[in-house]
Amino acid sequence: MKVKTPPTHFPMRVEEAYKKQLNALVDLIHEGVLKFLDNHKVPYLQVDDIYAQGDLFNPQDPSDVETFKQQLDEFVKQAALIYGGDLAKRMVEQMIKGSERIANNIVDEQLKAHSRVQNIEITDDELKFLQSKAAENMSYISSIGSEYLNKVQDAVMRHLTSGTLGSSLAAEIMDITDVSKKRANLIARDQTAKVFGEMTKYKQKKAGISYFRWSTALDERVRPRHRPLEGKIFSWDDGWGGIYPGDEINCRCVADPLFEDELDEADPDEFFQQQTELQELPAFRDVPKNGMIQRTKENNSLKARGAEPNEVIMMTQNGAPYQKRYFDAEGRALKDIDYTDHFQPAAHPVVPHVHDWDWDVGGRPRQKWRKPNDGEV
């Protein structure tokens, strides 16, 4: 009788919990900002459309403005420390432990179905990976808080000097809050998928499983380049050009293990034909052999020319994704995916967004921003 292997499923509840916590953190920062403005009698439009009234100071008096600026600077520094501390650490620990536990339980159930030994112990490599992801996520959460506070600080001072305190300032603060929550949601899904995907890989390989079947979410949000991979067989040594389920940003794909009896039933000719067909896909040819992101740069601008052919470079700020640039076969910029609004929420209301490059048009080759296509980010 053929054994039915329990499927691998994406840890949606872990993602949702992490997303909820990160959004709550943004709300906490938002409340702290409003309390600071209230304490200093800065007029802004409340949620219930009531103005917080009172004279902050004389905006024409340089000494008053300077005093407030110093107090705002101190508030931003102290708030950044609070929001990036123990609270953030607990959020990260819960996400990582939850993703690892679910990956372990699923692999255990799959092994049990095939009468294999369960309860695979965690390895040193897994521990190192989990520690690195914890540090990475702490930097992401810290960057959410610091970026939010810096934007609010800039907005308050700008509206103060221009005399537009009130509903105009309130609208910009709400825009900043919305953008921060979108970024928090991206981090929650992406990091949950990466931890879960890597833990699945570790545990299946440790159990002696050499091959897996690629399983997508089978909905309209699956990126076009992943749709042809549904149901296809890959080895854990090679993956798809060095890419595995959960590797790419916001990827919800998972890996179903293939046990010996299932491999015996697979048609070798069909398997090799599949590999040939996949390598003919344009999406495959565009993927660097060692994975999507070949290099990461911290706080550096990315050059538009002179990169390696088909290279992909991720630029980070404070350890968080800032911009990913794709290059064409001639080493010229082909496409940018930007993960912030460049401190201009009105000009870039969608985060992340895309800038295409067109070297055949006159003028600036980097085009105006556009919304990402389904599955593009």
C-alpha cells in the first residue's frame, strides 16, 4: 500500500502573529509620538477630529525653536532605544521558535508516515542560522522604529518652520504610520518564510532526504516565475539554480519531501526532461547560479553600470533591505526594487515599489516608480 506523505504547509499563524506584533509596535511608536506632541502643546488633528490646542512657543523665536528641537532629538533617541529593546527581542524569539517548532513537527509527521526515526536534534549549523536570523530581525525591527521616528522628526520640524502645523502634519504622520506598517508586514512574511524554509531544508537533509517537490500556494499571488515550479522535483544540493522555497522575498512556497519509495516510482526520463524545460524558462536564465542576491552592500549607493552580467545586489541600511538592483547581461541597471519611500511618502505611496531602467530613451534612464506586478517582490 502506497504511503501518503503529509504535506508541508506554510506557518501562516506564526506569520500572522509576528505581523500583529510588529504592527502593534508601530502603533506604540505612533502613540508615543502623539503623547510627546500633546505634552508640548503641538497642534495636530486627533483621530476623533479634535485639535490639541495650546501655544507651544513662538515659532519666530529662534531660542524657542532650538529648545524644542533639542527636546525632540532627545525623545527620538530615547524612543529608538525603547522600541528596539526587550520588546523587540521577545517578538523575534517567538517568531523564530514558532517557525522552527512547526518545521520540526511537520518533518516528524512525514518521517512517522514512512516509519522513519523522528525527533531530529537541532544541529550547530541550525543554531548558528537561528542566531543570525535573530540578529537580523532585531536590526529590522530597530530600523522600523528609527526610520519612523526620523521621518516624524523631519515632518514636525518642516511643518513647524513652514507654519503648517495641524491637519497637514497629522496627515503626514498617518502616511508615515501606514508606510511603516506595510514594511512591517513585508518583514513578517519574508522572515517567517526564510526561517521556516531553511529549517525545513536542514531537517529534511538531516533525515537523509535528498529530493523535494516544489509546492506553491496555488493562488493568484504566486509570482509568475514560481508558477512553473509547482510539483517539480529538485535536489536539496542544487535547488532551482541555487534557490529554494522561501528564499526569495515574500515567497510562500514550501518543500514536500520525496522518500525513497516515491523516488523509485518517479520516471527518470520525466525528471531530466523537467530540468531541461525549467532551464529554458527566461526566469531561470536570469537567475545568477549562486542565488538571487549575489552581494549585499551597507549604506552605499549602487552604481548604474559596470556590474557583473546579470548580477543582483541588495543595498541595506541598518541591516534592513533598502534597495535591490538587477543588472542586465551588459552589467547595466535593469530594475530597482525600493523598500522605502525615500522619506517622501506623498511621492512614493507604495512600498515596496519598482523603478525600471530604459537605456534606449533619451534623458534619465531610471523611470518613474510603479506598483510591483503580482509576485514581483
